[in-house]
Amino acid sequence: MTDGTRPERPLTGVPGPAGRHVVVIGGGLAGLTTALALADAQVRVTLLEGRPRLGGLAFSFQRGDLAVDNGQHVYLRCCTAYRWFLDRIGGAPLAPLQNRLDVPVLDATRPEGRRLGRLRRDPLPVPLHLGRSLAAYPHLSLAERAAVGRAALALKGLDLADPALDAQDFGSWLTAHGQSARAVEALWDLVGVATLNAVVSDASLGLAAMVFKTGLLSDPGAADIGWARVPLGELHDRLARRALDSAGVRTEVRTRVTSVSNNENGGWSVQVPGETLEADAVVLAVPQREAHALLPPGALDDPDRLLRIDTAPILNVHVVYDRTVLRAPFFAALGTPVQWVFDRTGASGLKHGQYLALSQSAAQDEIDTPVAELRERYLPELRRLLPRARGAEVTDFFVTRERTATFAPTPGVGRLRPGARTKAAGLYLAGAWTATGWPATMESAVRSGVRAADAALGALGRPRPSRLFAIEEAAA
């Protein structure tokens, strides 16, 4: 939000209806959710975003005729808040869920013809829904599969409310529960790196347990995967902006907030170049370092703890071929630097050939690697994994880097994450990095917006909008 972009003139949006006024700073998923929830409760809202677009770190851009997502984003059926958000902006049909969890997993170290395994569910109760898949999973030995089952049952028994889980690392817990290095690679990290943006040894047991309990051990369909079949900008910018406009939200992009302060009337003043906005409440829906820079004195005990919430990068490698080399919509890989590969051909608008996006999480060792080196590393791996790629021509190869893609889910991070309320009356926080109980996902961002809106509405004496808060999971 404080990216230095300065508008040429004062804000030009038309003010909303008279009454209580809330300024939401930040137009990512957290800010969008907050603004929509408040507007649905008949609160006048102004949304300010420093970038020229909405959507935060889940966005798209043009590269010639290609519509490119900055990174591959997915969600699960258990992501009830993000699913509400998609419904609210009219985007659910554009980001459908699998009918049933099915993840192809290729092991590059096995002979061709014997590389494919699958993680999929059956229409059975938990934990039987994954029993057949685990029993037949070829990338683990029989003994390793049995040990995974025992660890899963132990994980299911953990109390997510126990603060001690936050202080322990997931890798040590897995070792103590009989998990081999192969089991970690072929299952726990396969899922955990993609959802937590950290390997098991660097991840909080509390956050890891939340992911696996909620996604795999709560409801048979909880882990069914959904993803956008259109560019993310279609959802998080165009459709979101249309929903904001319809709700009466005043939305201003390319607008940098320079300060937030109490005013003499007991409200808040938000300073932008050329204008001061007066508000009854303010929501800071920006990354933790930007929130720290805007916090007025006394708003948080130990505000510097926000600076101790580390970040973790994600690297995305984009490859365009002159022909189709992958028949499945996506796959995960073992025995190779490649993690997850998605077919983005249709979503990108590509007319000929195929466009694959490689999503590389926990990419600390590669985030600054030159493109030429990444090309030399990943193209041979794709040829090794995909026989059809061996005779195909690469027509484009490029990389997108998000150096601060997520907060790092390290042991102890839970005690650093603040809630929605601050000690300053009328000032609230939102963002995937706040205390939602979830790792840094689109779901966490939307949940944080729900909580910030809920807190603000309570202070303003306004009723909750039933179409959001009737979803108990989203408000929890």
C-alpha cells in the first residue's frame, strides 16, 4: 500500500451515503472482504490501494497476448471464507472445485511407465476416504504407508487450541512418530510445502496440524482442489471492483496513504497526497511491515513484533511449448526440483501450443537465481517428467518472483500474529498474517477481513450482514 505511488490529483471517487464511515487501506483479498462486508451492513466505505489494481499478491498481468498469473493459486473445499468471497463477487463458476480430490504424483526416479501414483479420495467417511489411495500409493513402502496412517491418527488427536503446538516444529514431530525421510518427501512435504510455504523442519506444528486436520481429516471432501480457469485479475480485480461499485464502496487505486492518526473528534484522519479523509474507523489491510509503519503510537503492545514475522518467497517458472505436452490439468512431482505443474493454456488465452506454470514454494535458495540458470535447471526436468516435452519447442520461458509471498510459518510465529482489534478504538488489522489460525493463504486473507469487519461493526453498533456471517466457519 505504501509503495510510493502518488496520484496526480486528489481522490476523485464519489462519496457514499451519509453515516458511519470506514476507510480500508489495502485492496488485497483481506481489504476487499472487509470493504464488502462493511458495505453490506450499510456502512459507508472508502477503499484505498497503492497499486493500479486490486487483488494484492493474487493478480495477473499481460505478456504480449498471454494473460499471466503472478503465481498459481489454489483453494480447497474447506476454504469456506474464500468460497463465500467468490460467490459474493460472482466468480464461483470461474474457479470450480474438483468433484473429488485427485492428485497425480510423478516420481522422476522411477522407470518410465511406473512413475505415476495418485492421492485421491473415495466417497467414504473420514479417515476411510483416503484409505484405499494410501494403501495403493506406490511411492511409499508398505511399512511407510502403515506408519503414515498411524501418524495421521495421532495428528487428528492434537488439540489445535494448545499453544504448545506453535512452539514445536513439524519435522521433529513427524520423526518422533516414525516418519521416514521418504515419507516426508513423498507425502508430508508434498502437501505441506504447497500449503505452508515451508518444509516440515521449518514449519510450526500448530499450523501444519491445522492444515492436515482441516484439509485431510475433517470432512471427506475438504481437500478437493479448486483453481481459477480465468486470469486472477478477472476475479480479484475486475469482478471484485464491480462488486465494490455495486455495494457503493468508494474505491481509489494508485493512492498512497502517508499517515493514520486520531483526530480531535475521536475519529480518525487518513492522509493521502492532496487530501485528508475523516473516518469513524480504519482497517489496515496491508502487509505486516506496512501496517507497522502506519500504526499510531500505543495501538499495539510491542508493535515491533510485526517486524519479527518473517516472510517466505515463492518462485514461479512459466514455460510455453509449441504443442501439448501434458494431458492432465496439473501434477505434483518427486525426485526432482519440480514441485507442482499446472496447465494454464486456457486461462492465459494461448491459442496454439501449451503453457505450463511451475509453482515452487519455499524457494529461498532459488528466488534470486538468474533466468538463464533456471531455464537450464527446469527444462531438462520437464523433459524427464513429460515424454512429450522431449520433441517440443519452447517458445517462451520466463519467471515471476514473489520474495515476500507469505509470512513464514516458523515455530513461534503464532505468538507474533495480532488479532483484528488494536488498543486504539476504531483501528483494526486485516491480512493473512494476522491471527486467523490459518497459514498464509487466500482463505486466511478473507477470514481476516471477516474478523476485521466483524470487530468494526460491533464497535459501530451495526448488524452483521447475514449472507456472510451465516457461514459460521468463515466467522470463526
